[in-house]
Amino acid sequence: MGNPINKMPCELCSSRKHSMLSELSESHICTISENKNLISHKKGQILYYEGTKPLGIFCINSGVVKVYKTASNGKEQIIHLAKSGDFLGYSALLGEENYSNSSMIIEDAKICFIPKESFLNTLFSNSSFFKRITKELSHEIGVMESKLTDANQKSIRERLAFILLQLGSTYGVEGGENQKIDLILSREEIAGMVGTATESVIRLLSEFKKDELIDLEGKKIIIKDKRGLARLSDFYA
């Protein structure tokens, strides 16, 4: 578990403008703000486990969280990386089901926990918020369908190129013509995002470097040729 800290009012939260709470009325925001808990989490801590019952939802104030499933052979398949402003756990809560995945902190985070009753009361008393949540759920289904198609039709090389472009778009820091991915991911975690063996990712990253598509700075990756990666990712170019 993380450490409770003094909670910041939702109306003053810088990540609110990126979240699904952005359009809530002042009264609804106050209700959520009064009932939430802001908790500080360290890298490596588990936020929730697959198969457990959701008691509320999580809203990320800062940091990065990986959402993943563990296969029977123990390998992780990373579903997505959640960042500031993202909600976690709401699909399981709305479906009245246990979590279908697990989540772990991969960059020190501050996360608000909003209890089930407070979240649902706000959801069912605010039609625009309800529409926002429904739209996001529909979007998630579309993303999952795309990933399933890609897993069957795209090569590992193409999938890795696309993942690097995504990471660059979300976590990239510009430095001249290059773009550093300002997020430390292990080679195992990148493999979990691509859906392949760690050895394959290590080999392909080495090839990408040789082809001057990327550069490596310790565990951090620097994108040198976005267009080259886009061409390599084929469908996404």
C-alpha cells in the first residue's frame, strides 16, 4: 500500500483538465473531492491485483502505472500505460466484476482513490459525465480490437516500431532533431507491451540502433528517425 498524504482539492488539481472529471460542475467536483483519498505510491508497488473486487476507482494525479495481465507461464502482457489524468478500475466497477487485470506503479505516483458510492452517485446524477465515461469505455473496446488485430497481422518488428512511436508521442522530450522517451522501462516491460520475448526486443533495439532509427542511453531510448519508424510500422505510417 502507498502512504496517505494531504489531499488536494479536485478543483485545484493540474491533472483534472486531462481527466474525465474536467467537465464536472463545481458541486459534483466538491462531492468527489470531499470523499477521495490522495495516496503516494513508490515504483514497484501494486495498485490492485487481477481477480480482486473493486471498491472504487483510481485517478492518477502524477506518475505512470502499467496495467497488465499475467499469463499461465508467468509472462506479463502489458495492456497499456496509464498517466496523469487517467482513470483506472472503472470498467470493472461498472460491470460489477472483479478486476480483469493488475496494475503496478512504474514511476513514483500520487493517485486519488474515489470510493464506489461517491463515483456512482456522481455518474448517475450527471448526464454529461455519464456520456463521457460511456464514450471512454467504447474507445477502450476499439483499442483492444485493434491490438488483437495487430497481434495477429503485424510482425514483431512492426509492433515494436509502433510502440516506440507511441511512447515518444506520450513521454517524449524534444532535443533538437531527436526525441528522448522520458520514461524508464525494462526490456521485459517493452517486450510485454509488444507481446514477444525479451530476447527479441533486445535484438531488435540493437538493429534499430544500427539502422540509426534510435539511440540508447542506458535504459532510456532516443528516437532519431520518426519517419523511419513510421514507415517500419507500416499500417500506422
